[in-house]
Amino acid sequence: MATVYSLLTEGLAERLCCSPSEFTPQTTFASLGLDSLDLGELLIILENRLGFEIESDRKIGTIQDLVDIIENIRKKRGIRIPDVDDNKNADDKNAGGSAG
């Protein structure tokens, strides 16, 4: 199932040539060797992939910080992410069981 976290870690893994399993929500961007310019580039890549601008006054130190910011923007603006929301809707339907 795709989540904002998995989309983010998959993108990071591609960029850093490693496995997404090497990350945790508490992984800092500094520990990955990413400086503010790298983080800016990552945000641009994410914006292009997600289809909306990521703006925040909050400090983005960890992967979870960025996930939270993206989720808050989505909620405030009512933005859908097809890979994430389509899987979530399928899971919701499956959790309800069948009436058959």
C-alpha cells in the first residue's frame, strides 16, 4: 500500500541509491548527508510528483516532519494523491467485509 511516507522514502532511496527500508520516520535529512539545498531539490521533486506546492514555516528535520507537513497541506486543501488515496479507499472497502 502506498502512503505519503512510502512515496517519500522510495524517492529518497532512488536519489541516494539505497533501500527504503534503511529509513525510519525519525531519520534526519542531515544524517543522510542532505543540506538545505538538497532538501529544496527534494521538495521540488515531491511537488512535481504530488502535483501541489509544499510550503511550510516549520523546520523540516526528519522524514516524519515532511510527511506531517504534506498530510496537513492535503487536509487543508482537500488534495488527493491517487497512489495513496486509491489504495486507502480499497483498504477501507476490504475492511468492511462483504455482504455475500
